[in-house]
Amino acid sequence: MAYNLQELRAFLAVIEDGSLGKAADKLGLTQPALSRIVKRLEASVGEPLFERHTGGMRLTAYGKALAPHAQLLCREEKIARDEINRMRGLAVGALRLGVTAGASALFIPKALGAFLERWPGIAVDVVEGIWDELATRLEAYQVDLVIAPEAPETARIAAARDCAWHESMNVIVGADHPLHSGSPIAMQALLAERWCFVPERTEPRNRLVSLFRKQGLAPPAIAVSSPSIPLIKSLVTHSGFVSWLTRPMYGAELKAGLIRELQVEGLGHERRFAAYHRREGILPAPALRFLDEIRRQAG
């Protein structure tokens, strides 16, 4: 069966708004006109897609089955239209990017700078968050790429080939912290310190816990948990806290003498970052070009 994109868009609008009236207003149609479009789609499918009741429109089992495919077809049509328009000089597209705090520290800003030198007309929209949030956005088509620490691939999310790089993680303290002596220290000496670090369920937090347990030690108590790297650096610099970050995150403070690195046996770790995308569908051209830029930068 051949699907009509106008009918699919009308179908999705009714789902989103829950009623013919609201969806018709959004689409600039009269309610009877929208009702006729929906009925044509139902006739094409051969089954009812909605149950009509006083509270609005409710999807039938057939409607629920069609909805994800309708979303995919409409998204792919928009991607194709944007790419053709870009080739004709009518549009340049947008890069929708999700990044974790670690990835946004240095590598991605450098990659974005080089990318926009090559493609100055592309609009870039960046969302920062933890992996779970960004993976949900990726699956929902709210972003097209996610840059994050190494994460397991899933049935719907895959790592982009050759789009990975490594950064070293170090224990850091403020310039006046008593642990900063220039000599190596044991992991056990860190257990009595006040720690600030990223929240639970994040890859760095899980890694820190595993490295302590590998040495037969309980992980340090995290006094302040936050996804905000600026806050963590401020706590380290001004309030005597200890943390564990990749060097690009605190490079400016290190150069200024505000932060010092501790030599801690067992906590040297190379953190791998990668780019992730949806397995289904076609990536928009700006996302493909940004992956090329990541490969250039990583190389």
C-alpha cells in the first residue's frame, strides 16, 4: 500500500493534539477537511485508526502500529527535502548534537569550530546532558548524534565507525590543598577527603567506583554530586574538594595554577569517547559531515 505524506502528517497531528479541532487549527484546516483526510488514510489502511469519543481521539491497535512508521516516513522525507534544498542553494540544514559534559570540554568545541569553517551556513543546536537522557533524545529524533564516553550499543543505537578518541583522567585538587606535595599517594589516602563528582549512573562515576573496588577499597563518599563541570571545578579550586576529571576539562585552571594534579597509583585511566547515532533511517547531511570532522580531529 502507498502512503500519502499529507495524510500521515495529519494522522500524527491528531495524535499529538488529541483532538481533530486542535490538530486542524495547527494545520490551518477546517475540522471537516481534516476529518476527511484521516478517513482517507483509514480507507487506505483498511482499518480504523482512531476511536472517537467525547474526550477526543484515541488510537486503536492499528493506529498504534502505524504511528512509529508514520513518524519515520515523515522524518526521512524532511531529511531528503532538506538535502535537495541544500544542493539547490535554498537551505543549508542544521546539526542537532547531544554531548556529555566531558565531551563538551575541549574536543567538541574544536571540532565544531573546524566544522563551521567548512560549512559556515549550518545551524548548530547542542544539548548537554548525561548518557541516559541523551540516548532517549537520540531515539526520539530530538538529536541526530550523541558524543559521549564509551557506552554499550543497543538494538536502536550504534557507535559511528572510527569516530572515537581518548583522554586521560586525573585526580585534581586546589593549589593549596594539603595532599598536593608532588609525591605519589595511595588511593586509600583519598577516602577521608571531601569529593565532588558527576551523578550516579554516569560512566565516570561507575568507573571510579570500580577502580576503588578493584583495589579492595570502598569507593569514596561523594559529598556533592552534580553534572555541572564548572561547579565541580569551582569546588575543587575554592573549597578544598577532590575530584577526578579529564585534563581538557580543567586545562585552563591547571595552566593558571589554580588546580593541581595528584599522582595516585591505580587511578590513571584513559577515557574513550565516541559518536553515536540511530541504527534506523538516514543521517542528515550535516551530521554525516560532522562525523567526518570528528575523524579528522581524532586522527
